[in-house]
Amino acid sequence: MSDARVAVRKTYKLFIGGKFPRSESGRSYVAQEANVALASRKDVRDAVVAARAAVKGWSGATAYNRGQILYRVAEMLEGRRDQFIALGLPAAEVDEAIDRWVWYAGWSDKITQVYGGANPVAGPYFNLSSPEPTGVVGLVPPPSFLGLVSVVAPAIVTGNTVVALAAKDAPLAAVTLAEVLATSDLPGGVVNILTGDPAETAPWLAAHMDVNAIDLAGITDPTLAASLEEAAAGNLKRVVRAPLTTPDWSADPGLTRMTAFLETKTVWHPKGI
């Protein structure tokens, strides 16, 4: 017998509900010299169902617990740092992405204090405003790994669940991130990642009536961006519009992407009761 062996060739699959199914269509395509699942309309629907099912548990978890889970993601990324570099990502970008997870993890139990508060009123009442997650958020991330992390992490740290469409030509970092998420205590369905062509799947995501918001950070075609905004209007989704110029994802992210997917609930309560 020959000592030579044939290495097992990996097929990069979808990430839906904490599992790694192939596309229901059976389609795949070649990207970055690898076989990658090509998501369909049915896969988008399945991912939204998984995200919706995860909303109650994830939004109901304590902010401290969500922060600990995001920090665990950063720990796992640190342990698999070389694997991401082997995909061709610059070491500096991988390090920034890990640090970005840690940064957002630290905001989990602080965003309410910054974005909520007590409001002055003319009467014997307490008036309190508190931020709450929007629900299911559709994401079209930019192709860079740091950009992907910079749109996924802020959406989930505040209690939302997401369906993210990986960049068509550079999906391997997104699926490898999914493998990290699957082993880092993150409940299934909180993050769902679909590979394929966002130009095909994004219209179904934008028009889905059980999606509450959409982030078009990775859309560079103005015509496609306009059509997605129009589709999102069907159920009055919150929309983070496609950028007019390429963002600097290494810059201070601020709070915008966290507050974009928060609703504010205001409660009145009589004093002395």
C-alpha cells in the first residue's frame, strides 16, 4: 500500500440554527479555491426562522451573560488566530477583529446606562426610558473580516439575532467565524451565516416580513441598495443605509451600530407607590 494519502477536502457550509447544513438547493460554487455552499431563497427563510426562534432566549439573557459569551468568542478567536491568518487575512486585521469582540463585550452591561435614563416630568411620576433589542436583523457585511465582526458583534451584544450574508468572493473567514461561534456558548440561531451571492439572497432577506431591521454595510451597487431599501419598507424595517464611501473599519466604531438596532421603551410610574 502507498503511504500517500488524499487529504479530506473541506466543503464550507451554511450556518443556520447552530448547525452546518448544505444549501437546500444542493448548489455550491468555488471561492478562494474552496467549495462553498450557494444559499437559496429557502435557506434565507430557514435562517430567519432560526433567528426568530432564538430572539426570546437571547434578548431575555442578562446583559452580563451576553457580554461573557461575546468575550468567550474573543477567547476562541485568539486560540484559532493562526487559522484565520492561514486563510490569507493580515495578522493585524485578525488582531483588530479579536479586540473588536472584546470591546463590544464590554459594552453589554453599559449601553443601557448610556442610552437609557430617567426623564424629567412635571408631575408626581417617575419616567424611565430603557433600550430594548429590535429583534431579527439582516446583515450584508463588507468583505473584510474586521468589517464582518464590526457589524455582527454590535447587533447581537444588545440582544438582537442576525442573519448575515457573507461576501461572495471572500466567504471563508465568515464560515470559519461560524465554526468559532458554534463552540463558544453562543445559543444556536443567534447568528446565522449564509454564503453565496448577496445580490441573489439580499432581496429575499430585505423583503422578509419577519425581519425587523437590515444593515447594508457591504452593498456597493447603488441600484441594488435602493431596491433593498424599497423592499425593506414593506414592514417598516429599520435600515442602516449602504455607505457612500468605503468605511475605515479600523477607526473607533462608536455606539452607532449598537443604537441603530435598539427600540426605546418609556415607562411611567407614580411616586410613592
